[in-house]
Amino acid sequence: SEQCSIYGDPHYLTFDGFSYRFQGRMTYILIKTVDVLPDGVEPLLVEGRNKIHPSGSSIFLHEVVTTVYGYKVQFQAGLELV
């Protein structure tokens, strides 16, 4: 099975092996299911939100927001569950 990952300031490695560096202070869609899903498959959305490091010298992944089964779970830098 393939995996995706986020590391560094921030580097994004996709399921298909491509590497990207999203440097903006934006929210990026990391995973999103297609609009028409087979029966029994729930929509899934995973977003990553970048933030400027307090030193001002770099951008880092500040938060990951996962929406599934009607719930939204936010994970923030420092492992704080919101």
C-alpha cells in the first residue's frame, strides 16, 4: 500500500510518489474522495494548514484537519487535539 507524508518546512510526498513544497500560508487539500462514491464508502477530506514559524524564517505545517463520518478532527502542531 502506498503512503503519503509531510516533513520539513513543509515537503509533501504524494501517494503516487511526487514531491511538492507548498510554501504559502494557506490551507491545502491533502486527501479528498471523488464526488461519486460507491455504496458504503464515506466521503473523506484531509486538509493541511501552513503557518509562518515564529522566527519568520520558514513555513511549517501547523494543523491537519480530517473530516469523515460527519466529524471534523483537528490536529495542531505540538500534538494538541482540538
